[in-house]
Amino acid sequence: MVKIHWFLPTGGDGRDVVPAGDRPARQPSLGYLAQVAQAADTLGFEGLLTPCGTMCEDAWLATAALIPQTSRVKFLVAFRPGLLSPTLAAQMASTYQRLSGGRLLLNVVTGAEPAELARFGDWADKDTRYERTGEFLAVMKAAWGPDPVDHVGPHYRVAGATTRARPEPAPPVYFGGASPAAEKVAAEHVDVYLAWGEPPAMVSERLGRMRSLAAAVGRTLRFGIRFHAITRPTAPAAWAVAEELLAGMDPAMVAAAQADFASTMSEGQRRMAALHRGNPADLEIHPNVWAGIGLVRGGAGTALVGSHEQVADRIAEYHALGFDEFILSGYPHLEEAYWFGEGVLPILRDRGLVEHRRDAGPPSISTFR
């Protein structure tokens, strides 16, 4: 079965990819984040990716505040492993599982631009950060075991690492990265390897390589992919929304973003930028896959655009390549969650790709006049 996740906009939200002023149109207040989380909960999304960084509210705290306001949706909490000890992370995750009823997923984020890492006092080079991440994950998972563990390595030295009680279930680890150092960590330690939304020809090569790397160490991986989504009852209606987003991107803003991406240390960001090379003229890089978001937004820069049926077709196409999890978002996240949840999720359920909801009752029609 395919798992469909949504995104929690803890950095703010609005109808533009990048707000025109200094502040997003919708602040990430607890009230607004609760609306998005409750929509995802009601519509049947599997989980909510919550980002990390100084431009967002803290992912652990923001999502913990939403536990009592939701009932079934999971929280895919992003965090940087170099900023806390692996035993503390094991304890936090274990507590979170008990308080949430097992609704935690972990998104381990090693990469970032040097300026962002410097804000947190992390000056390690890229290869060191990934080596440290692998060791971090080994210690964190060991601390969830039945017995306290000792560990001495190049980055961590712990004695008797453990938690009050084992998390049930142990939260799966999600992780992305396109460099050789990142791929090694993924093959050896993670549960779900994440890619940004590249065309099938590009991303299928990575899947094959990751399968081989994991098999070489006796493991298998699940694969997830990250897209934005613009879906409407008809294709012209969806593409009109994409054009409206494009019209709101100031050319100077596009130029500044592209200059920034050109100096990136992120292999994944370089691959995203190469999809369009800053050219707004030809952004449909695969049927229903639009690279317009990446003109101004770092990270995931592609969107699935089309009718509900077409977007469902693209998800089925990527699923056939090997992707079992899709992490989606839209502008604004509240309204786009409903467009996708009411338009595409039912199609995916009818096709047998997404599990039918057990809590959904029979359809009813009001006869009130």
C-alpha cells in the first residue's frame, strides 16, 4: 500500500510560494497549525512532515502540542542529529511514542547550508556530519533495546545508554541525501530513503543504486518521494493555479534564488536547480510534473499538477518505480490538503493503492429543505 503524507507549515503559510513581504500571510500559530493537522487527520493522510531550521518553529514542540488535537495522523518530526545526544533523542522519541499513542516518525536531517549550521554552532564538514549521523543512529537505536549499551566511537562515547521504556513501536527513520556519504548512511541505518521529485528517468537510477547499496549490507529500504501538489477536477483549472503561482514570483526574486542555489553544497539542491536552470519558459519536466516551485524555493521544487485522475496516475507511475511513500504539500496547505484529500485520495483508494479508512462511515445526503 502507498502512504500519503502532508506537510505542516511551521514557518508560515500563504497563497504564494514566497511571501511578498517580510511576514507570511498566515502565521504558524497553534490555532492555524491545528487546522492543518486536523484536516490531515480527517482526510486520511498518513502523517505530517514538520521541517527543522531557524525559519520554522521547533518541530518537536510544535507537533507535541498537536497530539491532543488530533487522533490518528502521525508526525514526521525533522531534526538534526548533530545538535543533541543520541541517548537524549532515544528518550525524546520513546516519550513521544507513549504520549502520542505511537504516532511518531523521525526525519533525520544531516545536510544544511553552512550558514544555517553555523547558527547552531555546528562547524563539521559534510563527510564528518554524515559519518556522525551513522554513529548517532546506531547508538539511538541501541538505546531502545532491552539492555543498556556502552559505545565508544569517533563521535560519541556513552555508558549504559537506555530509556525508561522501549518505544512501541520503535519509530521508523526517514532520511534523504544524494551525496555518496548520505547514501552510505541510508543503506546502513535508515528505514525510508527520501528523494525529491525528479523525473522518473533521473530518480529510477538512484533507486537502483540504493537497492544495491542496502543489499550489500544485508538490508532493504522503503522509498519515499517529496512533491508539492496542485490538483483540481480538471487539468486546465490546476494549471491555472500553477500559472498564478508563477505570476507571483518576482523576476528579481527568481534571479536571487538561482544565484543562491548555484553556490549550494547540497547535491540534492543542485539536482533540483538543474531541472529548470532558472528558466520559467519550460517548466513541465515530465507529464504533470512542474518545476516552477523550485524557481524560488529551496529544497523540494517540483509539483504534481493536473486533474485528480492525472495526479493519481503520476502517483501510480512513481509507485511502480518503487516509491511507497509520498510527502506532499501545497499553497496554502490547508486548502490544498482538502483538494488532494477529497479529490485524489478517493481515487487512490478505489484503485487499491491506498488503504480504505476504517473510521469512514457510509455516505449520507442531507434531505433538509
